[in-house]
Amino acid sequence: MTRRPRAEADEGFTLMELVVASMLGIIVLLIVGSLLINGLRGQSSVTSLTAATNASQLAATSIQGDVRNATAVKTTAIGSDQFVIARVARGTNTTVTYKCVSWYYSAATKEIRSHESSTAITAPSSTTLKTWRLVASKVTPKGTTVFSSADLKSVSITFFVDSGTAKAVPISTFAASRNPTGDSAPCF
């Protein structure tokens, strides 16, 4: 009788080798997984902070541009809300028209809204305010007011915009009229 050759002892893996290899694989997967999760959390935070920064800068730039082209600016406190109205020059060097432009900060909704008209604009009701153009949301005053003015030619704008996961974005700027006339009719 002929015997078959015996299998070598090194073929396959032992149970202990499989357990060690599995444990090493699990450790590597846990490390890679935690790095991926932390990266996604960081991306979410940066995305929300960038969105809040863009929104706050856009709001401040929009208000500054109109105030610089205004003949007069008036700021009024209405309880904890603030109402700003300006008579703004629009057009080109040859054709200039004047519009009444206003901004309203609502402490209840934490929003700044804007409206434009060819006639005087009065402080809106809460229902009317919803139809105004949204300029910024998640706004809180930096100090006691969002808008303040010492004269009819300028306005200080100071507020925070909440970014959700990151810290709030601060805005603190000043805009002054470049128009020398100082005419407020017919806006206020």
C-alpha cells in the first residue's frame, strides 16, 4: 500500500492567527472611522460658519451701499425693534431717481428685513413685515441696538449672526451719506 504525502504543517491559518488579524483589522477600522466622523463634523461647522459670515456681510454691505447714496437717514426704536428709513439716490450720472428704502430689525423673529418704495414707508405691522425682503436671519444686537444714529447722515450697524454649530459672526460697521443735500422729503 502506498501512502499519500502528508500536508505541510504551514498550510492555512490557526485560530489564534485569525483572531489576532481580526482584532488588528477592527482597530484600524475604528481609527479610520473616527477620523472620518471628526472630519465630517468639522466640515459641517465650517459650512455653517461660512454661511453665517456670507449672510452677515451681505446684509451689512447692502445697508452700507444704500446709506452712502442716501440724502438722509433716520433711525427709530420701536420697543425692542429698530426701524431705519433712508432717502436713497438710484440711477446713473444722467438719470437719478430717489427711493425710500427701509430696514426693520425684529427682536421677536431675530431678522432684518428691507423694503423699497417711491413714497414714504411707515413702520410695518408683523403681518406686513413678512412681505418685506429678508436681509439677514438669526440676528441679535451687539450691545443694545442693531442700528443707531447720532444724526440724519449716518448709521452704525452692530449685530451678531448665529451660525448654529460655531460661534456667532460679529458685524460692526458704520456708513455715512456721501450726498451733501440732506433732503429727507418725501420719505420722513
